[in-house]
Amino acid sequence: MARVILLNGSPHPHGCTATALEEMIKVFQEEGVETELIHVGNKAIHGCVSCGFCSKNGRCVFNDDLVNEVAPKLEAADGLVVGSPVYYGSPNGTILSFMDRLFYSTHFSKHMKVGAAVVSCRRGGNTASFDVLNKYFTISGMPVASSTYWNQVHGFSAEDVKKDLEGLQTMRNLARNMSFMMKAFADAKAAYGCPVMEKEAFTNFMDGK
């Protein structure tokens, strides 16, 4: 069975972002995909300090939040959905700190795990936030799931989002597409294996030329 983790980066457990993610969960359940919703936005998440502890010890140096708890769940999952409200044209700082540390401190391969970003705002800033979150996936060899519009909902409250029929439709189509991708990739891995990943080249100009 395919398994997906959904991260709620909003401080509100039943707000706009949660409403969007819950719409996806309904479809995942219909598609036979196992889900786990993890509330991140209400935690005190320390930012990455680039100390190098994780490269030597396989886990983040900070044990005061969810990062080390979520890491093995991500390793076992087939997909990851990251949801965030928009603050000043960018994702919530809490989810950014969490994602920085989660992706930097986990050295297992995320290659061909499916990623999807979901953003919520009252009016503007959605596409800029959407772009920021997708970069975690694209630097990690994770195919990005798309929908019939950018993965966003609009509203000032959960009740507003429930009136955004196009936004909710986008969430449902996103979950269907993501379900298909995870199942198809599992079949392809079994039949052909994963694509080869080259990692030898690392651009630098230390020779001064």
C-alpha cells in the first residue's frame, strides 16, 4: 500500500491549510493510500545552524521537536505533502525551519518519492510560496505532483476555504494525480528499478580559473 505524509505548517489545526489537506486525505483514502497528518505549525521549531552534527550522527542535533521523529516516517513513505499558509508572500517560517532541518539532516535517498506543495492565503502570495516549497523536492530527485491549477486555496478562514470550490477541486485532483504517481512508480521500481543518479560532479571554482 502506498503511504503519504502530510505536514500542516499552519499554527491552526483546523484552519485554511488543514481544510485543504483534509480534502486531499478524503481522496487518498478512496484511492487506498495510507495517510498520516502531522501538525508542525504549532511547534517551536529551531532553524538549522549548519553544525554538521547530522552528517556524523545521522540525526539532527536538536531533539526538542518533530524533525528526528518525522525523519524515519519520510524514509518509509512514498510521498510527502507540505501545506503552509502564506505570511508576507512566503511560507510560514516554522515550516521552512522544519523543512530545512528535515531535508538537510536526512541522508537517505528521497529519489522518486512524490512531493506536493499546498499553499493557502486570503488573496496574494500563493505562487511565490508554492515555488519556495517545491524547491525542497526538486533538489532531492522527487517528482512534483501537479493538479488542474496551482495547488492553492483562498480564504481568511476554514469556512471561506470551503466556499472555494475550485480550490477544493484542485486539492482532490492533486490527490488523485499523486496517488497515481506513487502507485505507478512502485510498479516501475519493481519492474525496472530506479533511474541511475550521477553525483560525481560538484561545481566549484577553487582552482581560481
